[in-house]
Amino acid sequence: MRELRGDLSPAEFATVIRRAAREIGEHVSCDARHIGRVEAGAIRCPNYAYERVFRHIWPDRSLQDLGFSPRTAVRGRPPAGVVPAQPAAPRLSPHHPDEENDDVRRRTFLSGGPTALAAVLGLDAPARAAALPAALPLPGLPPLQPLPAPRRVGGADVQIVEDAVREIRLADDARGGDTLFEQAGQSLRQAYVLLNEGEYSLDTERRLQSTAGELAISVGWLAHDSRRLADARSFYAEALATARMANDSALEAHVFCNSAFLARDAGRPREALRAAQAGQSAARHLDSDRLLSLLVMREAGGWALLRDRGACERALSRAYTLFERGESESDPEWMSFYGEAEIAGLEAQCWSALGEWDLASERAGLAIALQEPHFVRNRALYTAELAHDRLGRGDLAGAAEHGSAAVALLGDVRSARIRGMLADTAERLRPFRGVREVGAFLTGFDRAAA
């Protein structure tokens, strides 16, 4: 596998593998760390999803040709020469401690109820499982009762939480936040059970804190996309507190990036500016021009809402300069969405806020053309944005046509934010129902809303 990677960095190689997975309808949580585990021999046989992806990329090579051991040879035995640094974490199937079972535990963590959670956490008493309610940890609710006996938390447990974050992000890219919010909130609650009730090394604590913070950001984003803006604000505040306690600048920058976006959507432009600028301060030493570019784009959005065209244009220019410096290995994994399509879409929102409808329409159309197919939610978002911008130009038929295109994507996307954008466009178009394209859009939108 190291030979096949060639001159690619681990992060670039992971991107190749994730892209190949999408081509065959698989979702694998592959990143630079996973590539490192494979090349170090820690993963001696891939799970079935990875096996299908590898056979797709290298159809003429067997797993053994790629350097893996036969599946039957690895079940129940650790890699040669590997001595656990601490007691092994409990597994759902102790006789098969391979990555396939890690995948089972991860999926249980992501979607299971209290009983399944008890199995994942190694809790053997039904009473302990019953002590873990499925409700989200909303402000004002009593705290979770402590577990009777702490359990040892290790790297395998943290990996499950990290994989849950990736699964949530992949699902959000495809479907939007409405159907994921409750499920992801339960995963967050489970992560804090590990953090607050477990025993772990200092290194594991740092990883678990950072991962729990990333999970809180993901839940906050899903709340944002579901129009639960107060909930989103609360989850971001929790993530920021976690970042500060962990002294994690990367996590802090991520929180401020999302907080700036939330403040802009909530109509608080000065708060959006402050958050974006604080994020830039946190990210200054992280060696990621792409992250700084996104944070400057968040700042541009705040200036646009304040109708300060000069400041907005300066921020846009700075964001594009940073963006054009290209990707680096220091770019956070969560930024996979931030490509040419996204920066064009964010620019379109700036011009829209400034009332520059021609520029806004042009950039929104470019965002649609550049967007990769698997980002279904974003394609729906940019299309709804273009409908809004065409209406701003006074192009009733064009607004309706793009509105109808966005409605066609709602069957695959559950996003209250996008539905809200389309509802606003529909209400403004209702007096013009006599226009053929408008009538068709309103009929389709009303049917979808019903």
C-alpha cells in the first residue's frame, strides 16, 4: 500500500480512496490517520467496505497482493509484536477483535439506543443502560447520573467517536440536517459519558476532548440546518468551552467559523464579524491557508449584511488569495466541502446581501456547475440561492425554473434552512401565478411542503 501511495501524501491518498468509494456507493471514513494505521500494519485485514473499494481501485490485485493478511488469519490475534499499552476496550464480539467489529461498534454508537449503548460501553447491568436517557442534553435538564464504576477508555473508543463524526458529516452532505439531528445528539451524549465517566491516559483525554468538541460542532450545525438556531448556539458554546479546556486552537477556530455562519443567518452581522475574526486569530498558527480563507469568507458575509461593500470586497479578495495558495496537509478534515463550488456559493450570498443580483446570480450558477454530485444538500442550497437571486433581478420565469429544480432535490434532502429559502421565494412569486413557470413552481413547492 505504501508503494501504491507513491508521491501522494497520506491525506491525498485518503482522498483518492474516499472518492473511489463514492463511485461505487460506499462510505468509508478514510483519513491520513487510517492510511498510517494500514501502512504500519495495525490494520492487517480491511473490513468489507474497504475491501470493495480496494478491489474497485485495483481490480487485478487481491488483498494479499496489497499486503493484507487473509481474514481468517487475523481473527482473534493481535498483530505480531504489538503489545497493548493498556487493557483492551470491551468489544461486542470479543472473539473477533478486527476492524470489521470496530465498524459494528461504530454504527451501534451512531444509531443505537440505551441497550445497544450499554453493550458498546461495556456496561453489563441493565440498570446502567436505563440510566442513559435518549433525550438530548438541553439546558435545564438534570445532569446524567454517574456510572457506578468507571471503565477504562482507550484509543479504540476514541476512534469510534471520531468515525461517528465522519459518518454524520457524510450523511449531512447527502441528506441535510433534519433527519440527523436527534440521532447525532444521542451520539454526543454518549461521547460525554465516555469523557465524564471513564478513566484514560492524558493522550486519550486530549483526543477524546477534541473529538467530543468536533461532535458538538456537528450537532450544532445540524441544529442550524434544521432551523433550531438557539440549540445550535448552545452546542457551539459547549464546543468552545471544550476547545478552551483542551487548549485546542484548531477546534476553537472551527467553532468560531460555524458561529460566524450561524450569527449571519440569525441576522446578527456584528457578531458574525467578531466570531470570524476570532477564528482567524485562533487559526493564525495552524498553517492552513484554506481554513483562513473560509474564515475570511465568513467575515465577508458579515460585512455584506452591514452593507459595507468596500470592506466586503477587501475580505473577498483576501479570501480568494488565501484559497488560491492551495490545499495543505494541515487543512482540517472537516473542510472537505470547501472547494471552488463553496467559495463561489459564499460569494454569491455576499452579493445577494448587497443587492448585486447579476453578480449574485453569476456566482450561484458557477457554484452549481462546480459542485460535486455527492454534495446533494449543497446543490439544493445553491439552486435555491440562484432562484432567490433571479427573483431579485426581476426574472420571474428564471426564478421559478430554478425554484422547481431545487424542489426536485428536496426528495433527497431534509433541510429546514433550504425549505425556508424556497418558501420565501414562493411567497414572493404567488402574485404572479399566471406566469406558466411560476405556476408550475408553486404547484410543485406546495405539493412538496404538504
